[in-house]
Amino acid sequence: MSYPGDGRLPVIYVRGFAGGPAGIDNAVGDPFYGFNEGSVQVRVDGADRPAFHQFESPLLRLMGDQGYQLLVHGNQASYLADQEPDTVPAASIWVHRFYDEFAPLLTKDPNAFSIEAAARSLLELVLLVRKQTGAPRVFLVAHSMGGLVVRSMLQQTIPDDPAIGGALDSAAALVDRVFTYATPHGGIEFAIGFGLLEKLRDATGLQGADIFGPARMKEYLTPTKVAVPAGAFDATVMPVGGFPHDRLFCLIGTDSGDYDVAKGLSAKAVGARSDGLVQIDNAYVRDTPRAFVHRSHSGRYGIVNSEEGYQNLRRFLFGDLEVVATLTGLDIQGAPDDDTIWQLDAALSIRGLPVTLHEQSAAHLCPIQIERRPVGDSVGTPVPLVHTYLSSDATRPTDATGARVATMRHVLRLSLLSLRRKRGLLSFVDHLEQTADWADVLVVDIGQGADGKPATWGVWNSALKSAIRDWVPDPARDTPLSDEEPAPQSWRVRVPVPESARALLGADAAVTLEVRPRATLDRG
């Protein structure tokens, strides 16, 4: 069986931190390390009755939506090793059971867990999966600490390997894309203790948690046989010239309130601006695509067993269109010394999905900070507003008549709020809580124009005379937005903000949308 080259590369799941021996024993008792867990959400229908939305799990959804197979046969590792090369379906799911060798339940006198050992065994699995499936590369999907295991393999294990390494970007030949859920890319820090808790953890290595401190992170993220660019170590930075940044996506959770581990003590220690375990600022690698969802680190409302997480995962792995929305031409009113702070809420919805795909907001403690001067990449940097992916051949939902809609529709909700600051403190003298200085909804449709070529239409909700669902762009009547991108198969369009917002945001302020084709390397 040769790899068909259809973009469905093998998926390898890598779980998160289990803690000490008891936690490891509990983890290995789950055949799929937790990636088989789903969830149920409740909404209220028109009659005030509860309506359930069931998310079956990322494992089952990939099988149903993308035609993947979960090949267990009593023991996934043994089954895979016993097959002949090029005979195993590439569209298959594998779980990296790296904790098994460290579990007292399964192993006599197990060694203490180490990230480096887990990274080496992950490489062995990657090589075996490629050999048995014939696939050129794999997709890696990781939760929490699993993302650090993946990065250790990408940044240290493979570059240092005498047979397949030798360069910072050697892993790019084996791994096509990496998706991380709630990974502490910058380690785990606490909002209390003034740094003493981190020092105690790193000094004692309690339950192996020193792996989330800077000293240990530098050890397992830095190659020893390949030179890295000079400079101070920063765990949130992957070295220039290493694994391509655009092939790593970071999903960030913003719901600390629903993380109930240790009866909520973890969430209190880490702070509200987190998913309950990982602070928002530590949950991404700089200069990589990312999205924010209001989910906790794990548990009933966890980020892995959520529709929001899965929809971002599926689009990043299989989407053939990359969409970036940026706020351009910004010239915020006032002067730098007028003590006014401007914040922007942004949320992305896609027609046909029951959840918000991306949401950055003041209510979730992660608004976009509107700066009067350019700043480096951070959670609050307003570039881009949204970075997402679409599949052009995805089944379209139906309209009120039962017919399939002709376009892919995004809805970008924007809300601008201002705060006053006096002598370094927020002032509420003239404040109106949760009242936006400006708010609107940009409706963007991507489809085919009258000439059969890709086209984009955009309209602000304030300009519509009907419900958003009733607006249908007519290629023969509605002129698409003007394409400013000369490159073929890509387009860039500019949607000026409504006239009512220009006094606040600037005369030239606009949402600039860029749409680019993308594919796994074998299909490019």
C-alpha cells in the first residue's frame, strides 16, 4: 500500500503531564491516554428547554470527518511493529504511550520520567509510522506537556541524531505540522509567591514538575551538536532556521474558572489570566499561528475534549486555505499622554459551526491592546486579528430553502472599549462598564465570482438592512472586493471600517484580509 498523497498524513497524539507514579499509573490505564474523551454542552432552545450538543472526542471525529482509522488490535505498538513496510493505511491515528515505561503498574523498578526519553521514543514512533505507512511525514497533536515532548524532539533529539540530524531544521523532513493544545511553551509560573514557588519547584523537582522551569527547559530544548543563534534563552522562542514557524499552531485556553484540579488551588496559584494551569502569555510560541478559546486546561470543560479545539485542529491539519485578518491603517484618536487605554475584542465565527473558533476579549482577560506605536509579538499585538484555515471542498450548510450555500462565510465581531488611567491606576469616574465605544460585525464570504475565479465579499452588519443570515452576495450583481495581491491563487482585500468608526480608529483604518492556498508538502 503506497501513500496516496491525499494530504491525510498519520496523526500521532502526545498527552500531557501525569505527575508522580500514581498519576502515571492512572494515565496508562487509559487505552488512548485521554484523547478518546468527549463532552456535552447544554444550550437553551426557543422554548427554554435544554438542548444538548455532543462532542464525541478528537479521535472519533477524525475517523468520521476525515476517514481515519484507529488500528489497535490489542496493542497498537506491537501491531504496528509486526506489519510489513508500506502496508499500513497512512490515514491512521497513533497514540504515543511514552508513560508506559515509567509506570509502576507496568514496569518493575521504572526509571524516573524525563522529557528527553519521551522525545527519543516519540522519534522512534515517528520513524516506524513513516516506514510502515509509506507516508513522507506525520502530523503531531499534543496536549499540555506533550507539546514540550514534541518540541524537544524537533529542537534537540532530531538535530542531534547522527543519522537524520545535523541541522536545526532536520525535523521538517519528518514532521509536516504540529498542533498544541494548552502547552506551557514558556513554562509554568505562579501569580502568587513572588517567584518563591517556582524556585522551590525547580530546586526540589517535586513530582517531576521542574520540567516547567527555565533551567530544565533549556536543557531539553537546546541541541548539543548543532549551533543555535546567540542570545539569552527564551522558551517561547524557536530558533530561526529551525522547524518552520508556520507549521506549528498553538491553541490557547482562557477559562481558569472551570479548572478544578486540586479543588481549584492550581487555578488560584497560576492566576485568572490562564486556562487554570498555563498562563496565557506562556501558552504559545512567538511568531506562530494561534487562536484563543474559552476553555480550561482539562476536565469537563477542557480544551482537548471541546468542539472549539477540534475545529481549530481539523482546519489547521487539513485546510487548503489560510486566512489572516489584520487591522491596518490604525490611527487611534487622542494623544499618547491623554491617559486613555484602548482595547479591542475580536471573535471569529464560521457558518455551520456551533462554537466560536477564536475569541480574544477583555471579559476573558486577553483583549487586543491597541498600541499607538508598534510593539513586538505579544498576546496584545493587533497583528493579526485572526489567523485561521478553511477547506474549500468542505460540505456547505443549507439555507432556509434547503439549498447548499455557495460561499464560505466568516463573521468577525469587533468591539472597541476605552479605559482611563490616572497615576498608573485605572479610573472609573466616567466609565461605563462593558459599553463599547464602537462595535460592529464584519461579514465575509469567500466563493467564486461571475468569472469563476475566487472572490471575496465583505459587508459590515451596520450596513445591512436584514438579518445576517438573509444576506446573500450575488456574483452577477455584487462587485467583489478588489484584489490587491498580484500573486496568483492568492488574494488580499481591504474593507474600510464603517464611517462611524473612522473618527476613533483613523480615516484609513480597515480590516485587511489575506487568503492564501496551502497544502501538505506532498500535495504542494
